[in-house]
Amino acid sequence: MANLSSTNIPGSANSEDDEPTLPRASINKMIKELVPSVRIANEARELILNCCTEFIHLLSSEANEICNQLNKKTINAEHVLAALDKLGFNDYTAEAEAVLKDCKAVAAKRRRQSTRLENLGIPEEELLRQQQELFAKARQEQAQADQQQWEQLQAAVAKQAQQQQQQQGLEDLDDYS
């Protein structure tokens, strides 16, 4: 990894703010979940954040090297697991594999849920026809509501005009008295 002291120069293109890090809220949430009864100083939280970020950089760099050695263009889970072993984190491999299995199960469930439309047993053309009917019905109801509103407005204007005429007629009668 690059020497961080040279990247801390304010205003430089490689300032510390430009370096990608993990969201602080995520780290704080993990800390709170892991040790709920312990207060952690902000300085310690920052150190944990930096360590996590550095670990991810180290692990991804090693996984990238393994990927390149195998002449692959995409880092996959096997490369990351091999990087964990190579870096001496063999104890975490089993847990990482379990998390990977869970992630794959969640992704498969999402894919199954996204294909619910296909499993309805109603052809897509029929669903489209039903949707168009509903839209047409909604347009018709809206047109009727607009027509009623227009008629009410016209009736109100006519009533107001009639009242004005009556008022004018009464004023004219007063003028002749």
C-alpha cells in the first residue's frame, strides 16, 4: 500500500478525503452490535475504520494478484477466499464461505421473486389487456368526474349571473320609486 503520510497533504490530488472508505455509520453500527455495553472513543472508531479499510485494500489487492495469476479478468469469491488463506486468515475462511452461501441463497430468492410474474399462470398478453382495460376505465371515470365538475361550475356561474340580474332588477326598481 502507498505511504499514507504523503497522501495527507491538504489540497493534493491524493488527499485522504479522496480515498474510498467504509461508511462511518456502518462501522458504528457494527461496533454497537458487537460490543453494546462498551463506549468507544471517536479516535478508536476512526482507527477501527482505517484498519477495516486497509484490510479490504490488502485483501482485494491479494485477490487481484491471484486473479491475474490465473489469467482471469474478474475477481470472484474463490479468489477472495484464496487471498484470505494466503494472507494467513485461514480461520475466517469457513465463516466467509458460510456468508457467501447465505448471500447466494438471498440472491436466488430475489431472482425467484422477480419471476413471480411468470409463475402467475396468466399470459403476459392477458395481463397487458387487463391493465389497458383498467387504464381505460380510470380515464372514463376521470372524464366523468371532470364533466360533473364542469357542470357544477357552469351551474354555479349561471346561479351567480341570475342573482346578479335579480339584484340589478331590484336596484332598477329602486331607481323608479
